Amino acid sequence: MEKNRILLLEDDISLIDGLEYSLRKSGFQIQTARSLEEGRRLLSGENGGCGIGDYDLLLLDVSLPDGTGFSLCEEVRRRGSLIPIIFLTAADEETSVIRGLDGGGDDYITKPFRLGELCSRIRAQLRRSAGTAAEREELRSGSLRVDLAAGRAYLGGQPLELTAAEYRLLCLLMKNEGRTLPRGRILDVLWDGNGSFVDDNTLSVYIRRLREKIERNPSRPERLLTVRGIGYRWQEAVGEAMQGKGG
């Protein structure tokens, strides 16, 4: 089976050695750039780079000698690429990574981190990317199912009565299962038919109403989780996930 190819953008030599060793041991192909400009050249197919279409994931340090990983992320998204992007951040940069998520990043991990956790995050993004690329007619998460062709959602086989905005919100969250979505990015999706922008307070109302329809206990949500200071994340309900593992 072909190995997934990762571009690592990192300027700390001691960290590069450990990451390259661990990621290769975990079955990934690694190509490393130590500056923003070198990363750009590799993504353009120069200096032995594969070109952006042949990488499966980007692992970007935030602070670089000639710029930030945020800049490269934004450039990649402007080119129309949906490649998964994970940021590596120092602890005191964690709040600024919201900019990275708003700019098109998929996840971040704070230094120092366990290499096992990093590999798990990488595999999760690769699985999500593969699922997004596939043509799908429905979304599933435990007992919750969305029929995309019909524009209807069902919980435990029973139809859910959702407004158009609630339906769009549910689809957005389910398509990005396991991924933290900043409030700003969610707001960008939730335009109504008149072109009026859904404001932050209205989003909170939509979240609360959606939870009332899909959660067993809306005050203690298991599916639609709040990520404090950033936004929201969708995950399969714990009880349903355990049932699935038990067969």
C-alpha cells in the first residue's frame, strides 16, 4: 500500500530529527522544509518537491525564520487545495492559532506533544480527507443520519424537524466530524436566503435549538461539543460509539 506523503515545515533541527524518525516509523513519507520560502518551493514542485497535488497532509510550524505557517496555509487555500493542514504551536501561541483555523487550518497540536498523539491526529485528518473526497449521498453518526439527496435528517429512524439554517449547521458539523470549527467559519456558511448575515448571538441560538433536537440531554451534549474560546466540534455520542465497538 502506498504511504501517505507529508510535508513538514519546521525550523527546529532537534525537533525535526525526532519527528522525521517517528513519522517514518509510523509509515509516512516525510519531506521537510525549514523556512517558509523553502516550503513554497517544495509545494511548487521545485528543489525536489512533489508539488501540492502529491502531498497528503501539511504539518506546519507557526513561527518560522521568514514568516508563519499561517501564511502558507492561506496561500494553499487560495489555490483551491483542500489538503489537510495541522499546525504545530508553542503553548503561548495557542490563542493565536484561531487565526490559523479561520484561515483554513484543520487542527493544531501544542508543543510539547506526544508523538503518538500527533500520529493519531494525522491519521484522523487523512481519514476525514478521504471521506470528504468521496461522493456521498448521506452522512451518518451513530443513530443520526442525514439524507443529502432528500435534504432530510433522521434520529433513530425518526425524521427531525429542522429549519434550513439548522439543517445547514448540522451538515457542516457532521461533514467535519472530529474537527474544531471556529465560530467565524460557521458564520460564513450560515447566510440566509435574503443575504442577511447570521450574527454570533443567532448562532448560539441555532446551536441550542439543534442540541434540543439531537441530544439526549441538551445541557450535557455528547455530539455537538463547545470548544471554549474557539467554536464547536462534532463527535459520535459516547454510548453509541461504544455500542459500535462492541459489535
